[in-house]
Amino acid sequence: MKSRAALVVTSIVFASNLRAQANVLPQRLSPDVRATIERLMDSVRTAGLPTAPLADKAAEGVLKGADDQRILVAVRMLTRELGEARTILGSAGDPALLSAMASALHAGAAPGELRRMARPSGNPPDSHTLATALVTLVDLVAKRIPPLSATNAVNELLRRRATDDQFVVLRSEVEQDIRGGVEPEAALTKRIRAHVELLETVPLSGRTIKPPPPPL
């Protein structure tokens, strides 16, 4: 059964592919801003990068009530982040992985740390697991955990060949601890320690971890 993270990433890719095929931008945009974003999308497409995230970003801005200039700034920033994500990964790669890497950059993760995560000296993680790890990193930062702490924690699990489900469980555990009054970074430290101990003692084939029960 697919993990929640896998389902989220799959949904994002599916929705993005549909948007890319239709090349849809929100109707509310002014003609000038629409034309500028369309030129950005053409440049991104020529570079071999997915255009769907740009259309999605514009739609997100409209949904949140942002004005056209703020939307344009956000789309331009995402364009740069997608280019930087491709540089880190070394190729255009999977659209979901590119988007996840761009999101990690936007969350404040250092490019050098992300490069070490994606292209370690040993065996690199598969693209699906790396995307799940990056989604986890962004989620941890959103929980007010410093980007470097979140990056180090996620990389610690990646280096020990953690499964997709373990990243999903980590996010659930940290969220539960925070709701229980634990400081975000302390919650992460506690949970990472437990996961590392598990990864060092349980063979890869025997790793089955269930999410913690919801808080009362």
C-alpha cells in the first residue's frame, strides 16, 4: 500500500501533468503578467524543466488572493529554484523530485547540504525515496524546525536506507509530540534518535513501522 507521502507526490505529479498539457494559467491575471509568465514557461520548457509547477504557483497565488506582482515574483523565484534543483540533482529527472527539491530550497535548505543528500559518495537513494525525504524536510521546516536541523535529520535516515514509510511516520510522530507541548527541535531530536537505533538493529527486509495513534 502506498504511503501518504507517496500518494501526495503522485497526486501533485498527476495534477501538474494535466495543467502542463492544458497550459492553463488563471483567468484573473492581467494580460501583461500572463504574457510574462508564459515567456517564463517557454524558457523553462526549452531548458527541459517541467512547466506545470509554474502554472500551479500562479494558481496558488490567485487562490490566496495575492496581487499580480506578488504572483509574478513567486513564479520567477520558483523558476530559479527549479533550475537550481536540476543543478543539484545533475539532470532534469523526475518532475516530482525536481519540485520537491525546489521546495526544499525555498524552505531554506542549503544547496550544498541538499547536493550531499541527493548525490552521496555511496549508493544514492532512489528518486521516489529522495522525493519523500525532501517532502519530509519541508514539512519539518513548516513545523518551525531550523532548515539545517531538518536537513541533517532527513539525511541521517537516508544514509541508513530508511523506507518511505519511516519518513511518513517521522513526520506524524514529530507532529504528535509538538501537539503534546514538546518544542519542535527537541521532538525531532528525540524521534530521530529512536529511528536511528531502529535502523541500526532491524534488517531492511524486516522494517515495518506503524504511525503513532492520534493524540487524545
